[in-house]
Amino acid sequence: MIFLISAFLVLTQISELRDDPVTVRIYLVRKLDPGNCFGMPTVTPDRDIDRTLSDHKGLADRIKTEFKINGRVAIYHKMLQVQRIELSKGQDGYSFVVRDGKCCGITTYRGTVRVGSAAIELNIESETKEAVPC
């Protein structure tokens, strides 16, 4: 079953404002907190977690600092949230697709983000929900 919900607009003040894809992705994770479960829950092997953190050390360090989290599993899961956001740069900001996996249901958000001099403007243009086997 798929539902469409109307758009809304959020203006948010943040302390360190940068117009770059990682900052925008981190902002979207903070606002939408997308889940990482798409169907039946699974366990990621330790070696895969360690390899991902090692391969993306800069991002792992930034996530640790931005979200004030410790622990390799927590950092890994937050990294998945950041990396799974589809983002494309446009003339007036970024277009995004965020898939929020909650195992038995997935919500997909589509919209735009514009980074201003003092705030980030979020416009969610559509939100769809679908049930998935779990």
C-alpha cells in the first residue's frame, strides 16, 4: 500500500553551516533519522563493519564528532544512514531521496534542501509508505 502525504517546510539553524554533500546528508539524517532495515533484519559480520569504518575513516571520524557517538557499531549504523541518502546538486541546492527502512515498512521522502547563509531549508515534496515482507 502506498500513501502520498503533502509537503512541508522546515527552516533550521545550525552552528557550522557548509554547503557540501556530507553536511547536507548529516542534516537529513538528523531531521529524518532513516532506519537501515529493509525487510528481514540481518546481522552484519564484524569484519564488514571494520572494513567499512577503515575504508571510510574520514567519514567515520566526522560522524563520531557530529553525532557525538562512540562505538564502532553505532558509528557504522550512522554511516549507513548518511551513505544511503541519494543526493544530487542542482542550481538552487540539492534534490534528495531518503529511504527510511523500518523492517516491515519503508517510507520514502523526496524533496529539496537549500543551504543559506544562516539556515538550511528543507522542503519535503512527497512521502510514500509501503509495506514489505519481514
